[in-house]
Amino acid sequence: MFSDKLNKAPEGFTFDDFLLVPSISNIEPKDVDTRSRVSRSYSLNIPIVSSAMDTVSEGEMAIALAQEGGLGVIHRNMTIKEQVAEVEKVKRSEDLTIRDVITTSPESSIREANALMDIEDVSGLPVVENEKIIGIISRRDIQPIINSDAHRNVREFMTEEVVTISESTTPEEALDIAYDNKVERLPVVQNNRIVGIVTIRDILECKKHPHAVRDKDGRFLVAAATGPFDLERAIALDNAGADIIAMDVAHAHKPSIIESAKKMKENIQADLLVGNIATGEAAEAIISGADVDGLKVGIGPGSICTTRIIAGVGVPQLTAISSVADVARDHGVPVIADGGLRYSGDVAKAIAVGADSVMLGSLLAGTTESPGDVVIMNGRKFKQYRGMGSLGAMTGGSGAGTDRYFQEVKGPMKHAKLVPEGVEGVVPFKGPANEVIFQLMGGLKASMGYCGAINIKEMWEKSRFVRITSSGMTESHPHDLMITNESPNYPTTRLM
């Protein structure tokens, strides 16, 4: 009986066990469409999601990813108030309409208006009387008389014919209106009352990111993590505007977790992702029990995770992804492959076996936008990277790692009462996240071109694998030479 556990155990495979087979193809990498779903309601232009780790994802990372077409998941190793602020930071970052408009009254003096412009660092002010906009005053209007007639009223020098727009005006329409009327700013009015202001500079900045992913109001998409039973946090994040809530737990295949996910789903408007899991049975249980909007796959594959060593538990990542995808696809639930990805080729393999998108930790840690300071060691730049099951993550911040791994801390020596399932270390500094993403997506597009797949759906259908030996993997890497020029997508620095 016990021997059957070994003799009948299925094989598990991961990225280095297979290569994708090149097929007949007329697809060029530049023509590939990488759009893919990340949840039932939301799609991304690139299938990249950042891991909800305190050394990877805060507001800056979420903004950088949204600009490129991906999604950032704000980590939860902070207070609810702090996490809400990070979500709001992302939502405000490219909202074309400035809501907190600085205004002046028609009876204010030119001197007062000029001082207000200096303090707020703006070049013009809407003039408001009885809550209605009646004009606009700019530095250009007051420059000639600031020294001689600074005591006179704004009403005498303001421009009365104000060009305004409504909240329904699109960025393209607003830009045309601004150019046609030779104005730099457009007050947004509702019932003749000012509710915001749009500037040409902000519109042009928005156009720099044509592939950005946005909500129905034109703001960047953002996700945020919550604990398995932290309904209060989930509701607060939902109210703050998070588009997706990610229930963050090491092992989601538990009746209590499924029940909690169901309750959370009923109390938020945002889509709900649940993970992590590693089997088709877990996918079936969670989808049928909680009707979730996405599943996160991966138990132990991360570079900083020690779950497979400490607990002896896990499923090699390609096997885990394919097992979950077999079930999730029948229910229309997207799958996110979380962990174990080291190269852009791994991204392609994860998608080929059924993932809709991939979640990145170490590949995005060490970028300019990841939290933490750059340190110099032996003449090279590094940034901190740690697992959420590490002692530092469990005892620092809000201790998000404790409930993620179902542990409880008591007593003054709290670190002595924990069983870590992760480590802390450093990764090489990589520069801006968009440069890392460019290389990853370039590799994915090349792979799809080799496989003859024009989009993600065709990658699922057309890609084929060949199983390789360790010798085959050795052959796959550069060999028999000393690399003198490091490639941006194949670093030569090797860290344990």
C-alpha cells in the first residue's frame, strides 16, 4: 500500500524539462498579439503581472506595469490605510482630470493671484464666483502689470470667455479643442460648476503610453492583495478603486479559504483572484465553491521560496499550470502562473501549457520601481528581495507572511515561534521595469513566431513540446566560451 504512493506517483515537470518545438510559421514577432485575460472582467495588453511582495510591488511598480499594458498587485505587508493610499496613487497617476482645482475669486488682487500661482506651481487659475466659473487668469494676463497694478482685482484682467469641456469629453476631443482655441488648460464643468481641469501637458503625457491598460474612467488598472480572511481590507481596497482583489495565501485548497473567498466575492465589486494552488482538484473546488474570477498557480517554485524543502510539498510548475488550466478553461476562468520563471522562454512555456498570464517576482525585483534602496556590493548594484514567508516579511511591516502561511506569532521573541518558508537576499539592479518588460515580451513574441501563433489562444492550440534531458538543457545554454558582453535578457551574474 505505501509502496504504491511511490510506484504510482505521476511525474511532475517544470520549465527546464521541455523545449517548445519550432513549427511551420508565417508569423513575424512584430505581428504577434499578446493581449490576454487576467480575470473574468479584465484583459491586459501584455500577460505580465507583478507579484504581491513587499520587495516588488507598490504604487510605482503598478504604474510602470499599467503603462506597458500589464498589471501590478500592491502587496499587503502594510496597514490598510497605507495600502489604500498606494491604490489611490495609481488611480490618480494618470487621471487626466485634476479634481483638486486651485481657484481664485474675482475680487482677489493680482498680487494674491500671482502668489497663489507661485505656491501651487501653476501657470493659471480658474476664477470662481458663487461656485460657478466666470473666467480664467494666467501669468500671461498679469505679467505686464504685476509690478505697477498688483493691487487691482482679478476681475479686471481675467479672460471671461472660458473654453470648457464636460466629463464625457475624450482626450482626443479635448486636445483638438485646446489646439483650436490656443489654450493650455480646459476647465471641466458640470451645470456650469467647475469639477476639475485638464491640461494639454497631461494629455500629451497620456499619449506616450498607447498600450496602457485603463478602467472605464481612463485610469490605470491596479490590483491589490488581501489576506485569506481579511474582509475589512478587501472592502477598503474595493472602495479605493482597486479593479482586482487578490486573495493571497500559500495554500488555497481549504474549505475555510473557499468559504471566505465566497463571502469576499459577495461583498466587493472588484474581480477576485484566489491562490495559490497547484492541482486541478483545487481549481474545481474553488471555482465551484466561490465562483472566483481568476486562479493563481504555484506552490514552491519561487526563487526565494523554501516550501518544497521545509515542508516537502509542491508540484513542479509546468505540471501545476497545465493541471489547473485543464479545469479552469472549462469554466472560463483565467489562470496566472506564479513563480519559477527565470527567462523569457519560461514565460512562453507557461503560456503554452495553459496560463493566461504570468506573475513575476525576481524578474521585477531589483528594478528602479521596486521598493527598497540600491546597494553596492563588490562594485555591482543590488536591491533587496525576500519571500513573503521569510522571517523579515513575517516580522516586518504588518507581518503579512504569518496568515499567508497559517502561522500565529505570540510572545516577545516572535521570530523564534515562526517556521519560515522563504529566504531573504539581493538581486542585481536591473534599471527601469519597462526595459525588463521589453526583453520579456520580445522573447515571448519570438517564441510565438517560432510556434506559428499569432495570439495567446493560438499559442495554447498550436504549440508543441519536446521533453529534454539535463544534457539537452546544458546544450541550450551558451557553452564552450567565456561571455565577455552581458546580454540584457541573459545575465551572466549567477546568485544562489
